[in-house]
Amino acid sequence: MTYSFVATHPGTFVYESGTNPDVQVPMGLFGALIVRPTAGQYFVYNDAGKPAGQSSEFNPGSFDEMGDSLASGENLVLQSEVTRR
């Protein structure tokens, strides 16, 4: 089975089984889906026209002169309890 859709809103979403979720989700059939805005991969929202410092732009590859990261980057953690049946 194949599902298709048009991602119209940027954000982070969870997907899960639509056919038998009571059984399949506890077995691990779920995940995360990140929809990037049309402003670009380093934006959270479509606000590229805002002045610097007021937009949602981030740079996960910024480092200071000592080589330390200036940004924590982008991380996604999705956890679940898996049970055996």
C-alpha cells in the first residue's frame, strides 16, 4: 500500500500505520517526517524575507575560532516502547 500527499505546511510530524495501528505501531511501524519550508533547508518557517536575527534561519555548521559549535544543530528524537506479542 502506498500513501501520497502534498506537504503544504513546514514542521515536524509523526506518521504511523493506518491499516492496523493497534498491532503495528507497538511493533515499530511509525516514524518522524520533517517538512522543510520553501524558504530553504536552514529555515524553520517561510520567513526568509525578515531581517537578519528576526527570521527562523539557523546554521547547524557554525563554529567559533576555537572550533566549538555555535549551534546545537538539528536533532530529532523519537522514542517508543516496543512490546512483544
